[in-house]
Amino acid sequence: MQAFKYLTVFSGFGIALAAQVALAQNTQFQPGQIVAAKEVRFKDLGGPQLGTVWGDDSKGAHGSFLRLPKGFVSPSHLHTGDYDAVVVEGTVTNVEAGQKAIPLGPGSYFVQRGKVNHVTSCLSKTPCLLFVTQREAFDFITSNAAVN
């Protein structure tokens, strides 16, 4: 069972790496770049934290770790651009209107379309960690749209 867990997590990393390479064209990503976990610098987003490891999350394409506090539930919101996400630690839900909440554990992957209202939650008793890749700058636009 433990081997399956690691296989699932590494498969998720493979997907994230493929997305990184596809997005890396014309960014600050450097082939052979190495960033140790202890070197990731997180900035506070008002609860969640974003730690960018390639690109520039304030200007365009980037690959970043997104840390969500335990028990975090975002307000209904959207982002300008699509993003791909892999759950690294914890259990997350990411729900658009009309969707059923599906708990996503380590190794799980989802795509969040831009300009679509959604709610993201960390169901874990410990912080959640996701790796996200995005072609556009990271933004967070709150909305009043109901998402169940």
C-alpha cells in the first residue's frame, strides 16, 4: 500500500513536470534547475501561501507550490487563467458550481479553468500543499457566485 502511495505521488509529479516543461518556453525556467524544499520562499496571500520555483507569478507563466492552512475554505473566487494542480500533501477539494466535492489526496491532479467560480478547501488536519502551473500571472478574484 505504501508503495502505491509513492507511485501515485510520483505519477502526479510526472504530470506536473510535463506541464512545467510545456509552460517553460519563454519563462525564467532553466533546464537542470534544482530547488530544494527548504529553499522555496513562500509569500503570504492572506492565509494561503505561494512559493514560486520557476517563472514569475506576478507577471506570467510560473510553477509554484500553494500551501493551504488546515481546514481552509476559500471564498467563491476565480482566476484570470487556467491552472493545473497536483496535490502533494493533504486532502483538497476544488469545486465549481454544479460539481460534487471529491476529496483529492496526494498524487491527485485537477485543472481549474480560468474565469470560472470555484471554492478550494483543505480538508486535512494538517496544511495542504499543491503544485500549480499556470501560463498567466497568479491572481485571486473573489466573487459572490454561489458554489455548492
